[in-house]
Amino acid sequence: MKSMFVKVLEFVSVILALGVGIIVAKNIGIEAMMRGKEEPVTLAMTENGIAEDYVGMPAADDIPRIENRQEWEDAWQTSCVTIEPAGIIPTGVGTRNKWVEAYSSSKRSGTRRKEDVSSTTLDIFGDYAECYLLQLPDHSYILAQMSMDDARKLKAGKAITLPIGQKGPVHQRLLANIKDLCAEYDVYTEGVFYCINDQWNEEHSFMVLLIRYGIGALITLVLGTVLILIVDKIFKVKDGTQAQ
């Protein structure tokens, strides 16, 4: 029979595998893989159509680039712009995504309203869009919300052109949560650069969730099994019985 120590190690192995599965599922770029290579949107397209429809789409070379704080302050909320950031700083706080229902219900807890602003640390379902401090080419900082895939590339130090975005309003509760960080980096807080494709996400959010956590479950199962086998081999457990 297995000793209590071995059982504890096996339990820890399962928890470790679950943690790795959640981390991978949360950070894997499913959206980018599903969307594939998209045609860049030109300035003429944004002027001839509904500008909001192009937010989150790849920016062509003629889309205006925000180079400094003054240009961002002068930008209109209806203008389609992009940014080639010099850096990024996570805040760990985000606002509920526009395609996520405000209310959820269950037999156990009934109907409850999801917070408009929340920590993104344990946001395993991707309900919240984290707000970042985005460094412009002139090294000043503004607020920005973008896809996890774009944020991950910037954190890794890659030079990218963000998708088309617009200047949106800043949720005051969000601002209250990050005011000290904003003060530290002298962040311009009168508007947030928003470049998430809400329309695509609304149409594909359920499929993305299924794929994301299917991958997470598979990783948990495989890694958990491997770790338990390693524990059993080290402590000479065979067919549920530990060698004496």
C-alpha cells in the first residue's frame, strides 16, 4: 500500500500539472492562430467605412502613427491610429471585455453581476482586458488595452506595430486602482488606446474558450500522469503497492 508521503507527492504533482495547464491555456495565442494572416487596413478604408469596424485589424503603412504624448493628446476619439511601442508595463488590472455578459447565473449562487473592473491575475476565462502602461517612441507613457498575444510579444521585447486603435474613455475605477503606478511613470490618463477586435471576439469567444481549455486539460492530464509515474518510480510503487 502507498505511504501517506507518496500520496501527498502525487497530489502535489496533480496540482502542479493543473497550474501549468492553466498558465499555458491562459497565455497561448489561440486568437492569432485562428485569425491567421489578415489583410492590412488602409487609411482610405477607415475613412470610407465605419471606423469602429476596423479597430483591432492590422494597420497598413499609411495609418497614422502616434509618436509622442502631444500627438496622443491631440488625437480625436474617432481617429484610427496605431502605435509602434518602445515598451510595456503590466498593471494587473483590467475592465470586463465588451463581449462578456455582465451577469452570470448558476443553480448554486443564482444570478450575480460581474465586476466592471477586476484583477487579471486569476482571470482564467479571459473575461477582462488588462490595462497596460504603453511607452511611446518619445518614452512617455499612455494607457492601452490590447490582445494578450500583442502584449506577450511586447513583454518579450519584440518590435511590433499594434493593430488599429482608437482613443477610448478610461473607467474611473480602473484609474483608481492604478493611480500610484500612473503617478510613478507620469502616465497620460485622459484616454486609453484601445486596439482589441471586439466584433471578432464576440463571434468566436466560445470556440476560443473551448480550444484554450481543451489544450489546458490535455496538458494537465499528460503532465499529471508523467509526474505521478516519476514519483511512483522513485519510490518503487508498482500496481498501487509500495515496495518495502
